[in-house]
Amino acid sequence: MADFSANFYIIGHRGAAGELFENSLEGIEYALTLGIDMIEIDIRQHSSGLWVIHDHDLERLTGTAGLFEEHADPSAIRLLNGEPVPTLQQVLDLTWGKLPLNIEIKAVDDLELLLDQLAGYPRLPPAKSLPWILISSFNHKAIARLRQLDCPWPLAPISTGIALQIQAELDQIAPSSWHFDNDYVEFDLVRELREQGIPSFVFTVNSVERAEVLRQHGVAGIFTDFPSKMIEIFPT
């Protein structure tokens, strides 16, 4: 298992959402150049395909009304930067073996579809810091289901609000890390998890001062919309 304890990790949130359009190939390609530790993306299933997009409602990201899952052809959807919505395969082709990738599940019914797609890529050497692939979700049932499916990749539940019943989920999921909302992170819980060998990551952190506070309290890393700024302050 990768050693999370050696650094304060900078993860590009949705690529580099504050610098280039979120979850776009343009933004992800840019994030690859920054020297950061990991890129985070969001995925949704449409029919038998996996697509990289955060919102269920298309208005914010495309300027047009409608729901992603009800769109007849996701390949025809254009983001506000003019790009089509990327497929997970396109992002994997772009990042595989270059930089670790956190795949956050937003809405995927067929979790074996995700595992099968990842299995189609060549084996990577052991990661020296963060894992090459980290799968996370607010849907802890999905994470538990991936554990039941013998997912070979590290798993991470995401919490917003006050985290409850964590010990039961630790026993069920055996996560590699736990991801907390910046507004609700509890430092006593960060410490308790760290004592069990489970690092905490916090989203979404765009203040250098806040990032430093989190680092001092034992948080392993942050998701940030401005990775180019954060990597200057917290170099790897």
C-alpha cells in the first residue's frame, strides 16, 4: 500500500477547476503539467458508458437545460468551454501512468463497468506516494459494494456534515483514506484515523492559510481548485 504520510498532498479538484474549465480534457491536461500529486474527477454513467461530469443538471456546465441521464447522446453535449463531455476512457488514456487519479463516483449503477474499464489498462508499478487510482464517493454503499466485488484499487468514503458511524464503515470498507468537507472536518477524528493508519483529505480548500492549518493538524492533503497556487506553497 502507498505511504500517505510522507508529504502534504495537493490534488487538483476536477482537474484545476479554478483555473481552467472543470472536468475538461483541457483542464486535466493542464493539471498534468503542474507537478501536483493527483487529479480528481467525477464520473456518471449513461447507458453502458462512463462520462466525466459533476452535475446531474446540465445548466451550470453547459448553459442549456436538461438532465445528463436523460440526454439522448452524451457525446453531443458541449461544455461551456466548447469541449464535449469527456469519457472516462479519454481521461484514463490521458493520465494513465503519468499522475495518480482520484475517480469520484457521482452516479454509477453498474460498478463492474468501472472495474472492467480500469482492468483494460496495463499494470502499473507500485505507487511511491498516492495510489495510481483512488475511487471515492459520497455513496458509501457504492464503496462497500466495490469492496464486495474485490476491487483491486484503494477506496475512500467522502463525508459532508458531521461524520457518524465511522468505525462500522471502517470495518466494512477498509478504506485507504477518508475525505472530509472543509466546513465540517474534525481534527480529533483526523487524529484518530491517522492513528489507525488512515489518512484524511479535505475538500475544497482554496485558501493557503486554511491549508496550512489543516496540514498542522495532521490532514494528509487537500483538494483545491487552484493547484498551481497551492503547489508553490506546498511543493512535493
